[in-house]
Amino acid sequence: MRIRDLVWETGSALDANRGRSLLTVLGIVIGIAAVIAMTALIGGVKQSLVGELGLNQARMVDFFAWPEREVTLDDLKNLEERMPEYECLTATSYANGEVKSETKTFSGTIMGVLPNYERVMGVKMTQGSFIKDHDQDSVALVAVLDQGAVKQLYGSPDEQVVGRTISISNVSYSVVGVSESTSYMGNGGTVYLPFSTCASRLTGDWGIGSINGLAREDADMSTIAETTMQTLADYFQMSEDQAKEDVYAYTMQSVIDELETTMASFQLLMTAVASISLVVGGIGIMNMMLTNVTERIREIGLRKALGARSSDITKQFLLESVCLCLAGGFIGVVLGYLGSFALTGVAGSMMELGATSAPLRPMIDVKSVAMVTGICILIGVLFGYYPARRAARLDPVESLHYQ
Amino acid sequence: MPAVIDIRGVHRIYESAAGYTHALKGVTLRVERGEFLCVMGPSGSGKSTLMNTLGCLDTPTSGTYRLEGVDVSTLTDDELAELRATRLGFVFQSYNLLPRATVLRNVMLPLVYSDCPVSQREQLARKALASVSLPEQYFDHRSNELSGGQMQRVAIARALVNDPAVILADEPTGNLDTATGNMVLRTFRRLRDEGKTIVLITHDAEVADWADRTVHIRDGRLLTDEQERALQAAHPGTRSAT
Ligand SMILES: Nc1ncnc2c1ncn2[C@@H]1O[C@H](COP(=O)(O)OP(=O)(O)O)[C@@H](O)[C@H]1O
Ligand SMILES: [Mg+2]
């Protein structure tokens, strides 16, 4: 018996029982839909997180120490030398104040940043460019707004604002760029100034407020926080007790880990739903295949009389149940994907991903489709084997005379 | 050249809840190539059991069966299946066609199991259908759209399509009226003229008249014509038993 014959037989057998087949695969459909919805959602959440935090964010470490004295840019340079596990470090200072455009005023976060802040934090620009080295060196009166700030100052986050002027404490700054908002920074609106400008014009001191480091790609993220805190304590000559209080290092990895723990419970629930419906679905398939065998006893007897081997009969019925499962799996993939769109709204608010952040989009990947195909074949074989063997073992003489 | 069918001292004892049934009691029979043999006997005499044995669907309890010189008791299940696919053709009383499949598809069914290349199948099926004189217009009809006589001719074409050593027909006219039955028998007769070997089983003496030779079976034993005539003389009327 050739593959082509097997496929033909299977096609015509399934075609003859279309309605019943459809009902039978319902369990498989639900099970596979659950699997797909689950993987699409988890994939989507992870994807949106990467988009949200920037691609570098898994490698970003947020750390600082509060020694008795002020931490300065010189300390940053020294720390950079002592921390070879980082590609680069960047410093930030914070100020508060009224930010004014021609028509509106708001009080948001004002940050003094170094030019490499863009790279370390994975800032994404929507207009213009970020603060440059020469802005820092020349203490330039330039500002970068995030979309939240643009919205506050000009009404819409999409307003073209490069080249316009804002003022903070009666000093005018020219806007050179707009960056995407991240929920990480809050949605109230952020204004970035060159670190030097912020220090000389707004805060009046050159102290650093926080440090962010971009770890090297091969750095061990699980131990980097520990190492960094140790280096900080050593550098600032802090006692063990003091270091416990006044040194911190925080990686995005821990945020991702936390999220994964949340996802794991969701995954467990969906896996339970999926496995139960797949088992129920498999039993349904087995039941239908047994009915099929009984209904076609004479046909089986005839095929054997005409020269079918037991293995030909086994193959024919096995392929039929596998195809049933695959058909159910296909419908399940479509429904699961559609369903995950509906669920993203719920999950999105559950995860408290900000409204201005990238929308949560379910992810469908080749891997989960391949997995589903595997599951379907497995169920088809597992639950189709007994009916198929039963068909193959039928006695041809008795089957031919079965009424 | 060995006989197509050569069975010697074949016994078949069925074991069932009701006890043992000795269906064949030492049957010995030779069928030569090109012969049209009729096995006749009343109901329950063991005709179908003999037919199933000849068709390698059933294994004798004892005795030997050589098909074209091959002792079938030495063959594995898969080898027996191959033998059925290539050397044996079956015609049943109730046709046993696949009702939803077309006539051509039904006739091609044995070719699926005999490893015949797909490209040759339709041609072989058309040839077989031509030799049972089924008009071409029916080839693409579903088999359940045909009359009984047409269905039985499709079944004969299906038995022919692999060019088997022997065609085994178990009461092929049992479900047909006399005129249609005669048409089917004429088909067998013509196939025999073309050199096919045919074993036909019946309980109807008029059907037996179409064959070259008739053997009688009674209670699992084959009788010669003389023995049968003697029996007839002693108990007139038993011949028309159903
Ligand atoms: N599978 C079976 N199990 C038990 N007894 C059987 C079986 N098949 C046939 N028999 C018995 O064997 C005898 C011969 O049956 P069969 O070959 O069918 O006769 P026929 O075809 O001439 O009517 C009968 O007595 C029948 O009851
Ligand atoms: Mg019978």
C-alpha cells in the first residue's frame, strides 16, 4: 500500500463522516486552543516587555551608593575602571521645576543625563536625536522630551516639536529630540538635559543621583548585582553594616524573573485546562474510531480478502485518527490565536503595562505550531492505536459476513 | 506443471461455545488450469468453509493445500495476504463493493494491495471491466447506483484485475433473478474460454450446468458424480435442498 493510497483512503473516510468528525475533535480543538492562547500570550507579554524596556534592558543594572560624601563624575570614571563586567556606566541627576512651552506648563521629572544614557537605557527616539557629547561639554541649553512631556506641553504626543523652545526656571532650552515614553520612567512626562547643564543651571551641584550600567553580553546577570554592591562598598570604604543600608544594585533580570513567576501560575492553569481537554478529546477520538471500525467491519474483511495486510489496516486507521487530531489541532490553532487577541486586553491590564507602552500583541511562533503538530500526532497515535489494532486483528471470514 | 489447486485430506473443525463442528472431513480435490469447476451442496454442507480454505482466508485443521504448487501452510500472514492480492480473486454473493466509491475505484482496490504502480491501475481496471462487458458510461458511477447484475459484474472485474490464478465465487448468483444470474454465469463462461480458472460454489443445480465439472459436497465430504447419483436414487428430492 502506497502513501498516496493511504492518504486517499483517509481523505474519503473523513469526508464521509464530516459532521461526526467535527464534533469528535472538539476536545482536541479546545485543548490546542488553550495551548496556543497560552503560548501566544506569554510570548506577547515577553515581547512587549522587551519592547517596553528596550533590547538592552535585560543587561541593564541600576545601582548606587550613598557614602558620607557626594558621588561625582570622577567617581563614575573610577568605578568604570573597577567594574570590567560593564560595557559602560552612565550617571543621572534629578531636578524638579516648572516646565513651560509657549502655552502650557507642567511639573514633571527633569533629569540630567550623560550622552551614553541613550545607549545604556535603550532609549528609542521618535524625533530628532538624543543629547550629544558636545552638548555635555559645552553645557548647551538643549532638551530632549519624552512623549509624555510632549503631550503635557503641546497637547498631543505626536506633535512635531524639534526646534521649539521650552523654558525651565526662566532659562530657555531648545528641543532637539523626542523619545518614546516607557512605563519604567512613569507617564507624567520627563525632560532630559545634559548632565552639565542640569548641574550648573538647575541643581547647582555636580552630585550624581543614580548610576546605570550596561553589562557586557557575556556577563553573569545572576551574580552581577552582588559583585557590583561589593565593589561599591569597597570603593567608598563602607563598613558591612553601612553597605547593607546604603548600597543597592538592581537588575532588570529580576523584574523579568518576577514576571515569569506570575506567568508560570497562569501557564500551569492553562496547561491543566489543555491536558484535560486533550485527554478527553483523545478519548473522544478513540470512541469515534471504535465506532468507525465497527461500522466498517465488512469493508475491513473485504480489504483483507483482497490482500490487505494487517499492517495496511493498522496504518489506514492510525492515519485516520492522526488526521482527525491534526484537523482539530488546526482549528484549535486558529481559535487559540483569535482567543489570545481577546485575552490580551485582560492580561494587559493585569500586568499593569502602561497605557502609553507598546500594545500587548499575541505572538505566534513556528515553535508552538510545531509543538501542537507534535501533540496532535501523539494523541492520534496514542488513542488511535487500540482501534486500529482491533481493526487489523479482525478475522476476515467473520468480518465479511458481519451484518 | 502443478495443478492450480491441490488439496489433500483437508479437515476443518470449528471450535465454538456450542461444541465442535466438523465442517470438512478429509476433502481431496484438484483443479487444473483453465477449468471451470462447480462445487455443489446443500446449505451447511461445508461449501463456504471449503471456499475460505481455497481463498487462504481460513486455515485447515489438518491436511495440505498447495496453490500453484506452493504449500500455503508454510506461509506467514503477510505472505498469505500477498497471495490473496495477486493470485486469488473473490466474488461474493452480496457483491461487497465499497458503496460510495466509483466503479473504477472499486475495481482498482486489489491493485492498492498488490503494489501495482499507480499509473497502470486505471488501464488494468478498464481492461477488466471491458471483459465483463460493463458499458463505459458506468465507470464513474458510484457502485451503489448500479443494478444487482451490474454490481456483480463489477465484483467479477475486481476479482479479475490482478490476473489471478483462480477466481473463487461463493454463490455469485444467489441474490440475482434467473435472467441476470445467467448473464453473470455467461460472463464466467466467457472468462473460462479465455483461459481463466474458476471455482464456483452453489446449491443450485441449474447454475452447475454452466460448469465443466461439478463436485458434490455433503456433510463435509466430497462425492463423485456416481456416489451423488446413487444418493439421489435413494433419496429423491434432496438435491433441491437450499
Ligand atoms: N465460524 C464458525 N464457527 C462454528 N461453526 C461454523 C462456522 N462456520 C461454519 N460453521 C459450521 O460449519 C458447517 C459448514 O458451514 P458452511 O461452510 O458455511 O456451509 P455452507 O456454506 O455449505 O452453507 C455448518 O454446520 C456451520 O454451522
Ligand atoms: Mg455458504
